[in-house]
Amino acid sequence: MTADPTSTVVERRASGRLLLVLFFAAGALGVGACGTDESAGNDGGAGQSGAGGGVAGHGGSGGTTGAGGSTGTGGTTGTGGSSPAGWLYTNGSKVYVSNGNGGGTVWVGRGVNTDDIYLCGYNNSLWMTNSDQTLETMVSGILSGWKPTFLRLSLSMDSDVTVSSWLTNPAQYKTPMTNVINVIGTHAGVYVLVTLRSDASMILQDTTDGDPEATGIPSDSTTTPNATMFPTGTDAVYVALVDSFANSSFVLFGLTNEPGGNKRTDATLSAAMSHAVGVIRAEEDRLGVPHHVVSVQGNGWTGDISFYATTPLPYDNVVYEVHGYPPATSSYTYSNIPVIIGEYGTLDSGSAPAFFADVESKKIPTLAWDLDSFSNCAPDLVDVNQSASGLTPTAWGTLVQNYLLAHAP
């Protein structure tokens, strides 16, 4: 069941780019109690994980508990045996890094969100020269001063004054962004979630709340917004991204950001996500490369992934992404699907320690929002000073930086 957010929506504008943050009051999101079936299920066919698990429900308002959550079933999972050393794969409810010999160790990526060459709206018309070098300098400072092992880099190609594409005019966007992503890959042990935040081929955006750029859903040949311009919908973009990073073990693919806001059904999102994962898998198989981990997003501004726990997507190496400001514990706690927290924020010195301790105990990868020194994309991890090298942490940033440094490899 889709959660019915009763939270406060705060709009933020940054150099012409509208961003939406969903602030979750304690106990305000969701209606279900924990599911009761935590026993192991029967194994499926080869490569199938049959682990059952109850879907963690959400705390009711005022601390009351709603009806019992539904029982989850195991989804298709990856195995270390088919993954070269250093590649990520999923198994059960965890993400692993392969040892190349049929096994691996649990991977707990810890890091931050940063932005593409649009710089969260500062470079909204792509007026800057050598913007990739500017972004590379900022990323270098993040990696050296914050020691993350995980970055989320959003491709915002339909978010600002100048619309770009991964498929046309490579010099405008594809080439500089490929340069930046490949630079990240030179840092041992660092992985990057390359998220297709917005693209002109996406559909069903949330226009009611005035935030279409952040809420696109991938289209296909039957749902494309323009059959002449995008004959296969967003499929062609995913194929091109696979082609760009086919052999990049450090890359994970994120399908979108916060699809549909809270205006679309779970079934609509699940079908679109499943199709997009299938497109990625088909291209990887055509190229004969390992399957990358693919992150799929939920409903309610990606605050609710409970419907995936009930019916996981039928593909290997899929993780389920949650956003929350701050995230409710129940929103990321599931026994039968692997979860990453793709955005989190609005924690303070009182609440942060418990959150960090919880995600560590559950071995959940996390990405704090947002580290960009060029434009206000609150909650900001660093001062907005238009300096690629002057990454001065805010109070929020200091909490995250201390957490990352405490777990630095």
C-alpha cells in the first residue's frame, strides 16, 4: 500500500532549479505494523532467493500502530560466482563486493550526494567553461577531505534552462560527465551511483506540486512523450549509459529520482522500473559484461518501497532506494530486499547518532544530501561560496563528515 504522507512539503529554489524536500515528522509516515512472517521460504530456481520476510510497516501518527504489514517474498538475487573481483552484487537483503571466487563481503557504502555540471542550478545554461574540471576539483576535495566510499551523482539533463542529452552533442554534456565519473573510478574502493535524475523522454511528472524536474518516470516505446524524438522512450538513454560504463565495476545505475512524486500508483512505478531494468540487463548481456547493480525508486517521493518488498522485481542485482528527511526507520528496514538510502537529511546532533548506529547495525549504504558549494540545495553539507576547493562544512555537513571519517577505510 502506498504511504499517505502527512508531512510538511518545503520548496527550495536554487538558480532556477526547483527542488522538493519531504520532511518526515516522527511517526507521521505510513500505516502498517511489521509483518509477522519472518521465516525462510523455499528456494526458487537457480539464482533465485526464496527468503521470505515480513514487510516492515510504518509507525502510525501519535505512535499508534496500524494494521499488520503484508508478507514479503524473496526476489531474484545476484551471486558472487558470476561477478569479477571488485564488482558489486546483491544476495538476499544485502549488497556485496565480489572477491572473484564465488563469494564476497557485505558492502556498506557511506557517502554523499553531489551534482553534475549544472551544479545544482548555478550553471543552469551551461555557461561555464571547463565545468567538468570544476566538478572534478570539487569531487577531489570531497574524496580527500570526507573519505566517502560512495557518491551519488545525478544526471539532471532536463532540469534547467538549457536541456541536454546523453544521446546528442556529446561535447555539451556526455563527454564532460563521462570524464568526471571516470575520475571518480580512479579512486580505489569508491563507487558511484549514476542516477538519471531527469531526461526529456520521461513522463508522468508531478506538476501539481510544481516540481516536474525531480519526478520523471522512464517511458518506453508505448508511453513515450514524443515518438519522433524518443521512439523507444527512455530506453535509449539507459542503453547508452550502459555502453558508456559497461566495464566500469565502480558504477551503479539509478533509474530515476522521485518518480511521480506521490501522484502515481505503486503498480505504475513497478512496471516502469521493471521494464527499465530489463532494458539495462539486455544491453549488458548483448555486450557480454557483468550485471551492474541497479537502484530502483519508490513512491511518495521515494519514501515508500514497501510494495517492492511484497513483490520484488524479477531481476538480479537490484537494490531499492529510499529518500527521507529524515528517513523513518521502518522505511528502510526490510528482511527480504536490499536497500540503500539514496538521500537523507535534516538530522541534528541529537538524532544523528541513533540513525548512524541503526544503519551500521543493518549494514545499509547511505548517501547524505547535498554537497555542492556553488548553489543552495538545502540541506547543504558545505557553505555555498562558489569555490570548487573551498569545501567548508556546515553544521549538518560536520555531522556527516565525522561519520564518514569515523568509518574511512
